Amino acid sequence: MDLKLKGKCAIVTGAGSGIGKAIAAKLLEEGARVMMCGRDAAKLDDTVAALGAGDRVRRCIADVGNAGDVALLVQETVAAFGRLD
């Protein structure tokens, strides 16, 4: 498998279901580390468990319509992975 995104770090919003979940899965498949963002903790937890990516995936409860939540999301991503691409 060619890990085109190995070492990269991304934030995926709406990652608890649908397109966001699919994007997170594809980024992880390509080797990226992913901070999954959403408003529903249970959905995010289920998705993190289903993806089974270990230390390459984290989740943050945030509403991207709230500037404070977005700042926290970026802060938590950098704290977890050391960077954001």
C-alpha cells in the first residue's frame, strides 16, 4: 500500500457519519493522522472505534460555527499530533 499522506495531519468536520466519516477513513487509509470533529460524542466515539487507527486518530467535540470551538479544535489537534497540515 502506498501511504501518500504518511506524516500529514488533517481535521475532518462532520466525521461522525456520512461524507465526513468516509473522508476520515480515506485519509487514515492513506497514512494521515486525523482529528475527527463533530457535535455528537457518541457518533464520534463509535467511528473512532470502527476505524481502528490507534494513535493516528483522535476526536474533538466542536461546533465549527463557534469561533471558540474552532480555536479549541486547532489547539487540541496540534497538542495531539504536533502539527496541522
